[in-house]
Amino acid sequence: MKKVLPVIVIAALLGGWWFLQGTPKTTQESSAPSTPSATDSSDAVSGESSSSSTIVNPTAQRSGLAPRDESGQGEETSELADQVKPAADAYQSADEALAAVMKGAKDFDDSILEQFTEPGSDCSWCSPFYTSVRELVTNPNTPQDQKSYLAEILAISGRVENVQTLAESVKNARSSTEADIYAEALELSLGKDDVTRYLGDQLSATNDTLREASVAAITNQGTRLAVELLNKHVLERGDPDSYYSIGIGPAELIPSEDALPLVQELVQKRDEYSPAWAKSLINAGLPGLTILFDQLENSSNPSSDENLLKDAIDHVNFEDGIKDLTDRVIASNRNPKAVDFARKIQEEFSEQDNQTGGSVEP
């Protein structure tokens, strides 16, 4: 399971840095940007989008026990990401920002996407800029690759009106291919509770594409509100799988610190939905795994414990403190199921270590 939002490749960041250094700054703000025609660029591709941004659904794939990066490349990437200026600082007008985005759309430039990730309320030119982006996204003449990129710009904006545009576009799409473009962007939605609440309203949609994209988007929020909405939704649906088979939902949610107590309560219920929430606890890393082992120690229901831990190993992260925790569980936990699970974690880590030739302990 990946906890990254977004991952920026080094080459793309360097390209973004060069572009920003060469971008002229204007001194006057434009209040009404001229919207570039979707067909202005000869490089625009009108075929079905084959590109995908590295601002990925962090819970859409279960990657299991991935070893830590020992080459230092991750730190270098992080340092380069810090050099990417937020859009509100990098551009002086809506026209300038839109020109940069249209250029970035040609090759799905992730550094531009990073700039426009929740630019904030202090962005003076953002309102006219997003108006132009919404017009392009809903324009039937906009090539699909451009539409995909621009839809993602809306999704990561943190603004309810932009997320609403994507949801309405899914419902009103002229084809399943077009609906998928909007839905894939909607899954990446970012924002505060207002965005999460709007997404929660879409969980009752009869449109399966919209509903599942909204579940994925709420899964990515990880807040207490997100947990409440997903729990209510899966209970109403009466489906214990809780979207696990398609890689979204409670089992893929990474709970924030303030959401952990609620997830703990849902695991303590020991009902048919608890195994999904147990995986969510584990997704939180060492704090969540510690809570789970504590619960198992006080359990007197081996059958329920076994059900709780089914497929749970795939959600354990390779991180500092896991070795010490599992050592303590093996040495002192009174629940045989907990001890077996701790041993399995250590075996998996040891196997990963041998495969990579590393020497770092979990």
C-alpha cells in the first residue's frame, strides 16, 4: 500500500524547474483570462488517453511489504519537490497559469500538477483560472488527453465547485470512455470537509461509475468524516466486502490520527465489517498496528481473530519500530493468533530483505 500523494519523478521535476525559470512574469493581474482553444496546439492528441499522472490513488493498489529505499533517491526526489513553487507564487495572472497548464497537458507534466495541488484561498487569480479550466473540461472539442489532465487540475484544487463539475460530467458524459476520464480524475479529489461531504452525497448515486469514484475519493481523504461516511455507506449497502475486491473502501483507507479512535471502535464491534476496518488500522502504520495487537491480546474469540487477520499481512508497512513491536508481541502477547501474525510479519520482512539484498531490519 502506498502512502504517497503525489510521487514526482526527478526528470519531470527538473523539466518543471527549467520551465518555471524561463516563464516571464507579468506585473498586471488578469481578471478574465482568454481561454485557449482546445484545438490550438498541433501537438494535442485526440485519441483515448494513455497517460496517467503520478498523483495516483494512494489506496487503489495493495503493494504489500515494500522495502524502504536505501539509495537516497527518495530523499533527493523530496528535495526537488520542495523546489516546485505553488501556483499562487509561480504565476501572476490567470492567463499565465492557464498557458502553463495547457503546456503541461501536452506531456502530462507532473510538476505542474504539483503546483496546482490545493493552491489555497490566497490565490487572487484562481477563480477566473478555474472558470476557464471548467469550460475546457466540459468542451466536447477538447482532446481526451488534455481533458484528462485538466480534469485532474480540478480534482486536486480543493474546491467544491470544481469537484462538482467532475461529478456532473460523469453523469452527463456522452460515452463510457468520457465518463471514465472524469471519474478517474474525481477519484483523486483533495480538499477539506466540504469536499468530503459533497463526495458523501454522491454515494447514493444510481450511476455506478460516479458512486465508485466517490468511494475512492473519500477513501483517499482518511479523515474521521471520511470514516463516518464510508461506514454508513457500506452498512446501508449490506456488503461486507466493502469494495475491497476493487481496491477501494474501508480496507484501503489510511486513517488520520483523529480518525484512529473511530476505526478502533469499528474493529471492536467484531461484526462482518470489522475485518475491513482492521486493515485500515494497519494502513496507519505502527500506531494502528499497535492498537490492533492490543485488541487481539484481550480477545477470547479465536475464530473472530482469524477472520480479522485474513489478508491483513498485505497492509503492513516496512517501517521503523515494526521489529521491536513484533518482538514484544511474540514474547508476551497472550493471544496465539496475535503471536502467529507477528511471526508472519517478521518472516515476510526477512524474505523481502533477502530478495533485495538489504540489511535493514523492519
